[in-house]
Amino acid sequence: MLVRIDLSIAEVLDRMTICEVKLAHIDNAAKRCNISNELEQLKQQMSAVALPQSALDLVPALRESNDENFREIDNVFACEAVGDFGPAYVRAARAAFIANAERARIKRRINLLLDSEIIEEKTY
């Protein structure tokens, strides 16, 4: 089942970069198939959208932020798996928080650049 909803371009670009990051980090074939399917559907939808270079220039930073967030959340889970809630856990959790905040800033910049009708708001 699918639900079609309106999203900001930044949200779609974010989701696409998350899929790319997951494909770079996940080895499980079934998961990779699902991720690839999602990414291809997103690419198909975006193929009809002409984005200005100024928005495209922000996509690599968005991807990097999502990659950093993915890696640090992996570190958080690794610490949790062994019951280590010390400095390594705190460092990874803070790094994930910082990467996620940067991700939100980049998405906001894209939305403002494109004069989006939908702009995500954060409490921080």
C-alpha cells in the first residue's frame, strides 16, 4: 500500500541521500533490494523536477551529514549492545545529534532557496 503526499523538495532529497548512505553501509541483500527500490522510485519522481544549481550544490553536504549521522548511530548501538554508556556512548550520541542538526539546517536552506510551501521546523 502506498500513500501519496506532498513533500518539500528538501525532504525528498534528504530521503534520497539516506537511501544512498544505507546502500553504502548495509550488506543484507533483502534490505538492499528494498532500499534500492525506494531510491529508484524517488529518482523517478524527481526526474521531472528541474532544480537550480544552488540547491543541487547542497546535496553533497546533506549526504555527508546523513552519512555521519548513520555512522554515529551505529556507534551508539554498538555501545548499547555491550552495555557501555560511558564516554564513547556519549561522544557518539552527541556526534549523531550534531549531524542531525546540520542535516536540518541544510534541508531548511534548500527549502528557503526553493521557496517551499512546506518547511520543517525543529525545536532546537
